[in-house]
Amino acid sequence: MKGVFFMQYLYPVIFTEIEDGSFVALAPDVPGCVTGGKDLKQAVKMIKDALNACLCVLEDEGEIPNSPTAPRDIVLEEDEFITLIEADTTKYRAETDNRSVRRNVSLPAWLNFKAEQANINCSQILQKALKQELQIAE
């Protein structure tokens, strides 16, 4: 993954209310990050998802996301308002990418024998150890 680690981000998002009461949400610092909802609650939910997805793509491509613009530096139109939206790509990936990936690991034969005798699930142990090593909360 080119040395980019999953991170937490905080970006300003511009919300625009449309005549029918729906909202458009745009994260101006994240290219392509625009969505909307039938009401404000749905628009917030949708922009959180879009922001996380866009940032995951950037991380996967080894790109460093743009720094967030200070909200005071964003010029708003009359029908717009701004709020900060948090994105946590580690949490997002854990919630949305539950695929299992097969990895081959090497164990000394005697240790493998003992694990089998004790009916230990090595995959679970490895997952737990990796989360602990990477300081990922369960």
C-alpha cells in the first residue's frame, strides 16, 4: 500500500438546501466527494460514507489527501452552510470490507502440533495479535 496508513480525518463540508427540501453535500478538499439526501439527516449520512470511500481510494492509490481548508476560509453562497465531518478509514474499512483474505504463515511443526491438539483457531489468534500490534480497537 505504498506506506500510507489508514487514518482519521476532519474535513469541512458545504451543504446546500434545494427548493424541494433536499440537500447537496460537497467536501471541497476531496476531489469527487459530492452527494446528497432527501433531508439533512440523510445528506449527512451520505457525505460521511462518500468522504470515507473517497479517502480510502486515495489511501489505496498511495496518494496523500489534500489538507482540509479552514472553514473560515471557505466562501459560502446565501443558501449554503458548512460543518466539519469526521472520517475514520480504519473503522470504515472494518465495517464495509469483511472479505477474508487467505495468508500463508509459517509455524514450527511442534507449535502447529500443539495448536491443533489444543483446538486453537490460528486465524483468530493472528487477527487478534495483528489488531493489538496495529493498535486497532476491537
